[in-house]
Amino acid sequence: HIRPSVTMKVTSSFGSFLLLAAASSHAFSSTKLNSRKTVSSRLSMVATSPPTSSSERSSSSKDWSPDSWREKTALQMPNYNDTEELEAAVNKIKRCSPLVFAGEVRSLHEQLARACQGQGFLLMGGDCAEAFKEFNVDHVRDTFRVILQMALVLTFGSAMPVIKVGRMAGQFAKPRSEPDEVVDGVALPSYRGDIINSEEFTEEARRHNPNNMVEAYHQSAQTLNILRAFSTGGYADISRLHAWNLDFVEQSDEGSRYRKFANKVDESLRFMKAIGVDTSSPAFTKTDFFTAHECLLLHYEEALTRMDSTTGRWYDCSSHMLWVGERTRQLDGAHLEFIRGIGNPLGVKISDKCSPEELIRIIDTMNPQNIPGRLTIIVRMGADKLRKNLPGLIRAVQREGKSVLWVSDPVHGNTRKTENGFKTRDFDKIRDELRAFFDVHDEMGSHPGGVHLEMTGEDVTECVGGLSDVTETTLGDRYNTYCDPRLNGVQALELAFLIAERLRLRTGLPPIE
């Protein structure tokens, strides 16, 4: 049997006390005056394990091998000039130990299967792109801490387990719109993330260097060591997390919905201690934490794909979960060819460019056996396009009886450039897309299963708006991103409170007055 998540244990331990939580009906509430419950919230929990029978294994890996992607067209891939140098780097990684293990992957799969049935919420967050120069323990710790703070708020708000997945320990590569960048008439290869080349605008730095994959592997190993230590060593103590959340609400106005919400959490924790619940036990001080990244650099992913000795299935051991981006999800492309054969939970980014018919074909390719928890649909459109296009996609999935987890990525569709040259995102636009995501699922009777954010625990000034009061004028103060703008810790936590309020409405519980 797969071990239940610690988050699930916490929920079962004080689920009744979570019902004390409520939220205001404004700010992030439905644009329609209703708080109707969805059918999905009443579905019975289904714990579905990944296939392990010989017939299922052969079906899922028919005509597939870790290198069969090489026979397909691979977009957004680097151009390595030295084949011998590339093979040497790949072989070096192949001799290294896996970064994650099949048992951990199966645990995540089971939790996602429950979420597909309306019994969980997926929280994914982390850097747009990890960088070698930015790596340090404090940076990993700060992002990990904010994700845990968000998860506590969301667990309290939704009264269901929150699955915590970091865009960490592998999120190095980034797709580019143009293969080259031109500066003062000089054209060099575009920066594609530290796992491929370097940001400095020099010929040597921009060379596609396969040895960067080896450095990325070792940094990922260190990141995972840090995450495992923090998640099991007491840093995830629920009382500590709540204390940090109280620091956040101190920035809000007296009597604000954030303070009222936090006060309810505080009351529940005090009540548990008063009746003798031991909040120092492992169930309250440890947590499950998983990693995910975009499946983009296939040489790296192939090198870390290993066969599990207990099931005979292939797993990409670079991460617990992988997703395919909007630019590489071609049905006849190399990325879908690679990802269809691995046993990891998968994701796919979908924009307004995807038709219902195409989505069904993608689902059939990535999850032909329709296994719950196998596939997450990550929607990135912008609020207006989402309201127009998402209902048709959900309708097609419902009609075909497909099991998927719907997740909102409200940041990618809301990127713009300011007059002073900064790429940024507006907090209000991000909130609007999340509101639209929940509204559509309310209308369709489907489960809004999660959120996917580019964020950091650091006090950066890259996205405008929110309680942190970042403006276009102050963007340059701490604009540190190596790629796209990220929500800072305060903005990310504010979103968590807003989502928690909306999740409370779906339970039918009264708002805090």
C-alpha cells in the first residue's frame, strides 16, 4: 500500500476543526450571487494506484523506450556542436543516482488521484527558472516556507488535503520565442536557462554547453536534500507556519478579511491543544513535499529515466512530476513521445489555442488508460479568453469521460512590458483569471483542482499590485528574475488567502462576519 500523505493525516486529525474556518464573500467571490456546492465535492474518495500488471505495463510502453523520442521532431532543443562532449555529459548523468524514487512518485500519484475526485487541491509554485548563481540554502528555504504557509491557509479554507509541489530541483530550461538574441547588431543564441547556456551576452556564455546538465543535476541533488531536511526536520511545524502567517496579516488593515481568517485558524489550533491534541507529533511537524519541472531538455530527462525494480515500469527520476509546455505539446512531437512512456504524474499546459478535439487527442496520448491522477491540465489563457474557451474544453472532457485534474496557471497569460522596459504581471489580472477559473468550474459542475504559480519567497519587486504595493516605479528596486517576473512572498500568500476564501464558499459554510 502507498503511504498516505502527511497532509492527509493532518486533515483527518482535525478536519472537524477546519470547519470553523470561513471566509468573506467578497474580494475573490463568484461574480454570481451563489455559493452552490458542486457535485465533485461529494464524490467518494477513490484511491487508484498506477498500473502494475504486465498487460498494463506493455500497453503503456508499447513501441516506447527512453530514447524513442529521438525519432521524432524535437522543438525548443539546444544545438550542441560537439557530439562527443554531449554523449560524455549524458553518460556521466546516467551513472549518477536517481534524484527521486519510484515510491515517492507513486505516493504523489495517489494523492493526485484523490484530487481528481474532488478530494484534494494541488498547489504548485516556484521560480520561473532556477539559476546556478542564485542557488543557496536560504533561497530554497524561503520559497519552501511560503509554499507551506500557503498550503496551511488553503487546507484550512478548503477542508481538504493540499498537495504541495515545488517548481524546484530541475526547473532550469526555458523555451524561447526566437532562437537568437540581437544586441547592437550582434546576434547570439538566446539564453535558454542555465542548464543549456549562460545569461551573459558573450559567444562563450551563450554556447549550448552539455556540461551544464551535469551541474544542474548536482544542484538539483542539493536542493532535494535541503527540501527533505526541512520537510521532516521540524521546520514544517504547523504552529510555526501559523506564526509566520500572523506576520503576514500584520501588514493588512485592522479588521481585514485576512486577520479574521487567521484568527479562526488560531482559534482552531488553541482548541486542539486545549482538548489534548498533541500538535508536536510528527503528523503536525512533518509534511510531504514533491518537485516538478517542465519536460524540455530531453537529453537530461532520458539520462535520468530508470526502470523500477518492483514494478518494471520506467520513471523519469529527475522529478516527481513533469509537464509539457504549450510550445512542445505537438501530438507527433518528441516531447509527447518521451513523456507518454514514463510512470510519473504528468501535466500539460493549455492556452486558448487548444481546441476541444485537440485536447482529447492529447489526453489519449498522455493517458490512454484514463488513470486518475495521471494527467493534470494546466490552463493559461487570461480571464476573458478563459471564460470563453474553458467551458468547451471541460465539456469535451466530461463527454468523453476523461479523468483529469484541472489547474489554473494565472500568471503566464498576464505578462506585459512597462514603458520603462520591465516585463511584469499585474496582481489584479492574476486574481481576475483565478476568479474566472472558479466561476467556470462552478457553472460546469467540475472540480477546480489547483493553482500553478511562478513565485519566490524573497521580497522581490517583479509583479505589481497586492498588499506589497509594488508599482511600476518601484519595479527596479529588486528586480532579480533570470527570466519572467515572479510573485513575491507577500503577493503569493495574499493569493492563497483569496483562493481559500473562494474554496470556503464551495463548501457552503457561512462567511466570517
